[in-house]
Amino acid sequence: MARTFDDATRRNIAELCAAFTRLAPPAPATPLKHAAVAIALTEADDGNGTAFLLTRRSASLRSHSAQWALPGGRCDAGETQVEAALRELHEELGLALDETDVLAMLDDYPTRSGYLITPVVVWAGKRAAITPNPDEVASVHRIGLDAIEAEGAFSFVSIPESTRRVIRFRLGGQQIHAPTAALIYQFRELLAGRTTRVADLEQPVFAWK
């Protein structure tokens, strides 16, 4: 069932976020570069539910080109994760939000490519005006929360290269992998009132660089 995009839904999600205890990551063997992404909540395309924003990265980008991603990027020097997520939302999608729109930070996710990604949940507002930056974003999509809460939306597979399970999020006829799938999965679990850790969920081998 779709979650109506209104103040009641905002309060409900804010309460679930307030009950979430962020896990402090263990000290990595080698230093990781800090990055942040936004789980930006807005109105669904049909106006009948709540959605989050998912982008398809530009094919011209040097790294992870054409991949599905949450809006975000590397933290600048002296910048907090929240500041980075809000800045990237503005640079990528033209959304001007501030810290009063932030509902929570979820667990950090260490990537195989040397980043420590912090997901920041933000309330983007009704019919948020989105202007994608074509240098970074090929397309932007409103994904209804019912899509991630549906049974079978996520699957887990084993690969010979790792003892950890690879997570996949099925979107239409495509599979979205970690880190994006892992971050979305933790948010889905939060919506269900569960605290589920995802740092041990694996990325596919093609994302290891």
C-alpha cells in the first residue's frame, strides 16, 4: 500500500528515524574517503504516495558511469556528511534544502572502491522542483516506497569471490546492486520498524574498483 505524502507520513518516518541508533563503523585497516548520499523523500509521480529520488549517472562520468545511484558524492574538506548530502542534492538535482529537512543519518557503508558512504534521509517536500545537472545525471526517477516494501523486491546471492552475500534490488527489469541497494534496503527495514545492519552485504565484482 502506498504511503500518502503528507504531514502524518513525515511524522511517522521521523519517529522511525528517531528510534534508529546509528552504528559506529569499526576502524578500517586503511583510511577510507568519506562520502554522503541523500535518501530524498518527495511525492510520487502519480501524486498518490511517497517516493525517494534515484538517479542514473551520466555516461560521461569517469567513475561508475551510467549506474543507478542515490544523489550524493565525496565530502569536501571540513564538510560534514549532512552538508555534503545537501550540497550534492543541490548540485545534481537543483534541490535547495537545509538541515531542518534532515530526518536521520543511517549506517555508514564501506565500499570496495575505498569510500565510506553515509546515507542521509531528508524530506524534500511536495512536488519538489527537480532540475537535473546533465553533466552528472542522465535521468532522475521517483521510486515509490511501495516498490521497496514489496515482497521479493530484494534478493541475496552468493558469489565465489566473497563469503558475503551480494544484495540486489529489482527495479522493473533491472537489478541494482550495493552500495545503493544496501542503503535502500536498510531504509526499507527502518520503515518496517526493524534495525538491520547492511555493512556486511557485498557488492558485485564489477563494482570492486
